[in-house]
Amino acid sequence: MKPATHVYLWLTELFALTVVYTLLCYFIPDEAFLAWYEENYGFIQETRWDDWFSLTLYFLAIAITSLLIWLTAVARQRKWKKSQGENE
């Protein structure tokens, strides 16, 4: 692969991670989780909560993005193997 291809792939993966993280931040209600946590476990400082909640969402976004990249690679590999088998 050319160096430009590596850069393009890296930027595409970074964009996918950004999109997944943004969607998680949008759809997961942090205030509802904070209220639930404080009700069950007691008070926690908001800055500490925000740090841990953001870190958790980021790790979740990395896991989801990695899974999506892996599934895409598996699908492309199967498609390639299938096309190679048909040509023989």
C-alpha cells in the first residue's frame, strides 16, 4: 500500500471513532445515569463523574469502532475469496 492509502485509512477510522463517540454522547443520558448512581451509591463530585463517564464512553466507542472495522474486513475478505473461487 502507498503511504497515502495508510493515511486515508487512518483518517477514515478516526472519523468513524469520532462519529460513534458523538452518537454515544448524544444518546446516552449522563444526567440520568448520574441521578441513578447518586441514588444507589451516594454523592459523587460532578467533575469526577464527568471524567469517568467520558472515559467509559470513549472506551465503548473504541470497542464499537474496532468491531465495525473487523466486521467490514471479514466481509471484504469473504467477498474477495468468493470472487477468487468463481474465477477459477
